[in-house]
Amino acid sequence: MPTLRHFTFTLLLSVLVILPISTQANETTWQALKEGDLAILMRHSLAPGIGDPPGFELSQCDTQRNLSAQGRDQAKAVGRTFRERDIPIAAVYSSSWCRALETAELMALAPVMPTPWLDSFFRGRGDQAQITQTAQQQIAAWKGPGNLLL
């Protein structure tokens, strides 16, 4: 089972799209991130709207809800801040949704690996129990060095 330490930074990073990154974390948090061996769960940057349009295709970004210009700027800023603070990112996994992949790619912290255990199960798109169990197992298994960014 994942430790509380693995989930400590979930909330921190899920609000990155709301506040400027400089206000997101205190120095204790940044130091813990710098030490590594954490799983960091982050939501994609700003992609206006809710859900995807009817009939969207996962393999076709132009049919999905995508990042806005502001969202792309947010992703770049988060990546820049992580680099400036020497936060070690050993691996980056993303869901298959274009807005999540683009966020991860624009952060430019490590090669991005799409994985089904981060895909959405919203509106019955996947097996919620199986996806959740696999994600928990992957997070619990993370041993660094560096951080795992999801």
C-alpha cells in the first residue's frame, strides 16, 4: 500500500493551475521534492470546459478538449520551476488524453510515457477498480532515485 509520503504532494500539485507556482509550496515541501523518492500526482494544465465532446477519439487530439494557450504557458512554467529548484524527476507517466500528454511534454522534465493506468474512467470509459488498483500498485512500487511524476 502506498505510504502517506507518496501522496503528500498530490494536493500541492493539483492546484498548480490555480495559483502561481511561486505560491504553491513552502521551502519544506520543495526540500522534500528535491530529496526525491516521491510519487507526484499532477492534473493537466488549463483545458477549458468539462469532459470531452461527444464522439471524441482518444487517438485524435482535434476531437478532444485541449490545453489553452494559458494552459501551455502553465505547463512550461511548472517545468521551468522544477528545473530551477533542481527537483529530480526520474520518470514521467501520463494518461493517453492529449491534454495530459501535452502538459507533461511541455514541462520537459523527462521522456513522457503514456500509460493506461492513468487513463480516465469518467463516464464508464474504463474499469475504475482495476485502474485505481494498478495506479496504487505502481505508486507503491516506486523507489527512485528521483521522483515519479504522474
